[in-house]
Amino acid sequence: MPDTASKPKYKRIVLKISGEALKEAGSADSVSPQIVQRMAAAIAEVRNMGVEIAVVVGGGNIWRGLAASHRGMNRATADYMGMLATVINGMALMSALEDLGYSTRVQTAIQMNNVAEPFIVRKAISHLEHGHIVIFVAGTGNPFFSTDTTAALRANEVGAQIILKATKVDGIYDSDPKKNPSAVRYETLTYTEALTKRLEVMDSTAFSLCMDNAMPIIVFDMSNPENILRAVRGEKVGTLVIDDKPAK
């Protein structure tokens, strides 16, 4: 049942999770069941608030197509292998969510009928409207595009109000916080500011899609599952990227 104690700011969201976020630091395992379970529990709490939630999951914990292409592999082949890695991660998340009792649908951009249903935008919207959690896998189905681009594309297709980009950093900084202890984190940015200052929010294709369609983005630290709930409630968490700064 929806949690009426805390009202969400958004009705429909797309949550982008990197593949690396599913891997335990220093572990030989590509997917940590414990981390996947924690993420599933956080997603379930958001669903309990009555929010319609779709998830785009990366595959970098298993395979990085771009890195493989830099080592001499054909780029298209390497990218297709990366798409298959996202399917593995999506299935792991689906299993964890279903173990918690939440109805979940996995939609894939590459047809594999024994594993997931094909991505059909109207069907995805119908699933969301009926309270299912939808997981989008296999990227866009095309090489040379990242899962950031998938998140931007799917968010616009299903009519999401915002993209929540879960990372290992607690927002966007003016420089690399790992290299510069004095790096400053932004609370709010416009698309123009991000471009002018050459800040890495998403890859350029994904960022252009968001900018052209005024799709807001929140970049936040996923290591604290409470951050998803805070972001959905409209609390200040991470960095918000918007088309215009809000009025003071």
C-alpha cells in the first residue's frame, strides 16, 4: 500500500543505476547479492509511496564495451556484449524485487523471449500505470550508445518527470573530488552552466536529450539507500540539473 505519511514530489521517475554499483569493492563477484537486495529494498520503499518507477541498469561491473574496443575488439561487437551484461544485472534486480513481493517487468531492447519481454513504450507505460516496477535492459538495442542515453531516452518515452542518476559520488563537483580535496559540490545547475563549465553529468548524447526536452536530472550517491527516498520527496540531495534555476 502507498505510504501516505510522506508525499512524493514526483509521480513517475526513471532511476539509472550503474553496473559498478552492483559490485562489492574488492570482491571477485560481478554482482553482489547483498547490494542488489539493498537496492531492491530502496526501490520498493519508493514504490510504497505510490511512485511509478522504471529502472535502467548498466553493465560495467561485467563488461565495458568501450574499454574492450580500446583494446582492439570491434566496437559494435563489444557494445552488444555490454548490452547482454545489463540483462544479467536486470534479472538479478528483478529476482530481488520479486522476493520482496513486488510485481516486476523486465523489458529488453534486444529480443530474447525466454528471458524478458520486448520493449514497447505503450506496454511499459501500461505496466507503470498498473503499479509494476519496470526494468529496462539491453540499452537502446544499438551499439555506440551508453546506458545514460538509454535512461534519457526511456524517461522521455514513458513521460517520466525526472531522472535519478545513482552514482558513487554525492553529486556534481567543479573538479574531481578524489584528486582535489577543495572541490566544490553544486546543489543546483542549469544545462547551460554544466556545458559551459564542462562538467560531466552524463555523456553528451544523453545530456543533449535531457536538455532538449527539459528533463531534470538528480545525480546522487547510491551508497545510502535513503537518498532515493529523499530525492523523490523533493529534499535536497546530490545535485539537481534543470533548465532554469528555481525562483528564490
